[in-house]
Amino acid sequence: MPHRLETQSRKLLRRLRDTLAEPGAGQERLDRITGLIAESMVTDVCSIYLFRDPATLELCATRGLKRDAVHQTRLKLGEGLVGRVARAGEPVNSADAPAERGFRFMPETGEEAFCSFLGVPIQRLGERRGVLVVQSREARRYSDDEVYALEVVAMVLAEMTELGAFVGDEGAMAPPHMDPVMIRGGAAQEGTAEGLVWLHEPRVVITNLVNDDPEAEKERLRAAVDRLRISVDDLLSAAQTADKEHREILEAYRMFAHSRGWLKRMEQSIESGLSAEAAAEKEQSQARARLQLVPDPYLRDRLHDLDDLSNRLLRILTGQGRETGADLPERPILVARNIGPGELLEYGRKLRGVVLEEGSVGSHAAVVARALAIPLVVHAARITTEALNGDAIIVDGDEGVVHLRPDDAVASAFRDKIAVQAQAKARYAALRDRPAIARCGARVKLHMNAGIMADLPSLEGSGAEGVGLFRTELQFLLRNSMPRRSDLAALYARVMDAAAGRRVAFRTLDIGSDKVMPYMNRPDEPNPAMGWRALRVGLDKPGVLRMQMQALIRAANGRALSVMFPLVSEMAEFEGARAILMREIEREDRLGHKLPEKLEIGAMLETPSLAFAPPAFFEKVDFLSIGGNDLKQFFFAADRENELVRRRYDTLSFSFLRFIARIVARCAEAGTPLSFCGEDAGRPLDALALAAIGLRELSMRPASIGPVKEMILRADLGEVSEILDGGYRRGTERIRPLLLDYISRLPRLDQTERA
């Protein structure tokens, strides 16, 4: 870059800084800025367009176009050259603007006199604020140096917009992060909560945007990059035993951290007048803008890596780490891009809810959120950019919707909903000690699912009759190394102690698919949900399975023990796993350890193939538990992590219910105890249908036991069965409307019945 332009760029930035420091309203500042830029770049026109709403740009200031057009001229995202810059997040540079693709003439601006056009996005960390434009009568293409200089200025404008420097009465100049925002994501854990935002990774705030000593700033940047490189190298050295994917991420970090091009681009921004942290954020903003346009998953992951690395560098430069000294607010609702189960457990029951920009319904975080009984919304796009610490927020985990800074009407409606839920909770508490016996006399046993010790207090409070599923994989996923047998035995013993004689069905390690241990090599699979996971891993790598069996036997210490194997696809797999367990029983006996007074060995029926196993399988297995979540996704060929299809298929479809009825019949014929475990068991209407086709044991999250029990107490399962049969004969595909009509006519439980 020529020395003259460097000096000019720095001079302009300093003048901008001084202008922004002067008192004055937002419009005055914008007007002065457009004049400064036009004079400095020797152009006829400089205009600033800001977003009025996510789809509309508004001309907010200009030097050179007609003044009457300010706050009157508006363009849709993608409309005209300005809209094209805003949509793509990339500059448009043309010597003949009218000949450009997408050009739109705005007669009220008087821009027909200007041939040349250069527009650059005003954006911060992927959040687009507007477009900065210069135009001239002379037909010329702006140089690369001029484009770069204008991008530097646009970056400063984006930061100042973020800080509210241009606030005015007009819509496009409203203070940022002030308006109500509704974000629709995915429902991962039911419930509704109101509270205040607590950002897991607080936003870095940059106040010194312009430098007075480029050489000193470059030295500061290089020192920070050196610290960053050392920290990444240390992480990589410590991850020698980590899985392939984890090491690949760290290798990508190291590649970017040692990239000369990355450092050179930031140094170039410093030479143009930016501070070290402003230069780092400019680079990060451009990476995020590219990220939004890249369809290839691999490239998106690499840009995510660069984004994360830039965050680390910014925290080093500003000293604004995660530990800011701020206190957790009352009624905190955690907002994060993503979070691991261990980090979520550290927050514990202090949280009212969780909102994730990424995540999934089957993630470890979702499992922990269910254990803590707090609502969780995933795939909440842009929530970490929109939210600020302390913002009012409402999380609707039932619908997968987040209301950020809600207006009074929305807040009032949700408070009414929360009050109704609280009243219902009090009703359910009154039913806690009452068995779930339908009006026809049929009894349904209701059990709870669990996975961590935090779940176990719910066993007493919810009225559950036992633990139908204890997930044992969380203890493996929460650690950076393989847990010791003694630690597992101690944990399982505490679980049995807390159950106080109630039955606990321990599911052996269910890893693979979306559950990956950080210290175990993960194979590269095109479809992990249908690949090497659960019992398949245990049979191929029996060492871990054997260790877990030993821990369970020792934890029982003479008490009854129930073990079930996940994702069994055929009888031979069950026989192989059962043989391993029996060998461990013999081994523990030889070692002099107490054996379980009663041993039940069961299986999870999660694959359609197992429903067609030989009669001998149903006779050999001590009990079966239908894993509804996996079974439904395999039955309908609909990935439950895919928001496009996971809600498309209904449990209350005749094809699925008749398939479940076939399993019920086979178990009844063999005398095999059968339960249904999964999200559907905890939905009152679904649970009613499952009970009507013969399932007499259901296992669900603790909070669902009350609503399901109330539904069963009100209903007659014989009547529900007749509705199902009638609908099937008429060829009705879905029965949900029929059941909704049925329950609308049922009498409520009066206070006498509750007691």
C-alpha cells in the first residue's frame, strides 16, 4: 500500500474518531462522517445505508445525493447494487454501475449522474449493519487500496453502530440490541421459563478502534499471536490420546494460528489505522460473512475453526476472558453457541433454561437439560449475536421458540402460561402417591429415566415407581479419560441407595452416533446413527463392557440387579452380551464378591429387525424395553436430529402403533415383561394410546409422570382401544384428532378422586 494512502487512511480514521467523540445526535454524526469520507477519498458521493429491519435497507445519510431521499429511499435485501452488497457481504466495485447485474435506478436520489460505484458491507462478527457506498461521475474502477481503506472505515462504523453512536428517532437508527426479537429453533426439552440472559462466552467489547502508533500495535498483535500459538500447541500436545476428530480441530487451529496470510492481513489493517483488536475483529467479521455463504460442511467447519481462533486472540488482546467477574443474575437463562455436558452440569440447577445456537435434540447437553428439568431450545440462529448479558428472555421449550427482549403483551401471555403450568404441577403433586389405574381398572406402571445423580431426587418427588432407564454413558462422556472401575461401582451403588429398593434398569454403554467419548478413536462413518454404536462397540471392544459389568455387580453388593443392552439387532448379539455378563458373574464369585440376589438381563428393542426375532429370543430375554426414539426414526427412516423430517412422522400413526402392538403380542405370548421408554411415553396423549394397545409399563422424564398419570386416571383404556380399532377400520391414517376429541369429553378429576 503506498505511503500516501496509508497516511490518508490513518488520518481519516483519526478524524472519524474525533468526530465520533464530539457531542451531537446520531444524524449529525452520520452527516459529518459522509462528508469526511467523500473529501478524503475525493469522490462525489458518500452514502450510508443501515438496516431498518432484517430485510430492508434505508438511506440514512449522504453527501452528494439529494437530501430529500434520506430516510425515504429504501431497498429490500438483494435489491439493487446496495442490496447485493448487503446480501453477499462482499464489495461491489464497478466503473459502469448501470450495466451491473441487479442495478436498480432510484430516481429520488439523483444518482443517475454517477457512473462509478463502490459499496462495502458494514458488518460486525457476521451481523450485517448496513452498506457504505462511494460514487463518482468519472467512469473509473476504484483501486484495491481504496476498496481496502473503505472496508476499514466500514468496520469502524459497524463497531460504532454496535455502541449506539448513531442512535436517532428513525427506525434504521434505533439503538442496537433494543428491539424485541423472536427466534424459532428446535424444541429439545419441554417447559417454559422467563429470565435474564447469561452468555456462556461474553461478547468482547472493543472501545479503542483507532491506533496512533502502528508499529506498537503490530508488536502487541504479534505478542498476542505468539501466546495464542503456544496455547494451541500445548492443547495439541495434551491431546495425543484424543480421538481423530478432536485432533483434527486442533490441527486446524494450529494451521490458522501459524498462517502468515492471517497475520499479514491483520497487520495491513493496523497499517491502515486500526488497533490490534479492531484488526483481529475485522478479520473475524469477514470469516463469519464467508461462513454464511459456504454450503460445503467441511469448509464451514474450517471457517468455524478460524472464528473460534479469532475469539481466542481477541480475548488475549483485550483481557476479556470468560471469567469477567460478573455475578450470575437471578433467574439466569444460559445462551451459548454450543456447550458440553460437563460445563452445563457445572451451572447445575441455578439455570432456568438453556438456548443454543447449535446443539441437537439428542446431544449430551440435551440429556443433561432433561436431567435438570430445564427447558432447552437448540438451533436458535444468531442468538449469541442478538443477545446481551442481562437481556430479558423467554424460552418456550414446548414450541422451540425464544423471545428476546419481549414486549409486554408477549411477556404477559407467557406469564399466564407459566402460571397455568404451575397450577398443573400442584395438581400432579397431589397424585404423587396414587397408582396410575384407569377407569377400566387397568394399571400402568410409570417409571422415570435418569442418567446422573441429579436425577435421583426426582424419584421420590415425581411418584415414579422405579428407574426404567439409567443411562450409564454420561459418566464416560463427562470425563477426558476412561473412568476407573471403582469410580463407576461407587456411582452405581449411590444410584441404588437413592432408589431405596425400587428397581433400576441400568443400560450399558450407549456410545457412537451423537455420543462420542473424547478419548476414544471415532471411525469416519457416513451415517453414524446406523453405524458402529451401542452394543456393537461393546461386542467388538469387550474390555469396556466387561469393566462396566464388574462395576455393576460390585455396586449391587448382593442386591437385585437389572441390566439391559442397547440397540440389539438380532438374537446372536444379545446372546454374546449375555455370555460376557455371565462370565463376569462367575469371575466375581471366584474373587469372593457378593453376587446379586436376583439378576435380570434385558434388551432395548430399538431396531425393527428385533421385533421379528425367533420365539427363542423372547423366551431367553428377562425383559424388553422399547427404545421409542431410535425405533421410530428407523421405522420411518427419519433422522431425529434432522429438523426437516423429525416432526414429520407421528407416533400416533396406525402403522407405527400396529407395529408396537405386534411387539406387545409377542411378549405376551412368551410371558416377557415389556416397557416403552422415550419421549413419546412422556406425552399424555401418546402414552394413552400406548397403554390402550397393551403396554403396562412406561418410562419417561420425571416431570412427565404427573401429566401422564392424570391422563390415565381419567380414561378408560377399553374405550380408547375401540377408538383405535374403529379408526383403523375406516382407514384413518392418524388418530391424534380422534383421541383429542375423546379426552375433551372426559370428566376432570375432582378433589375427592385426587385424594
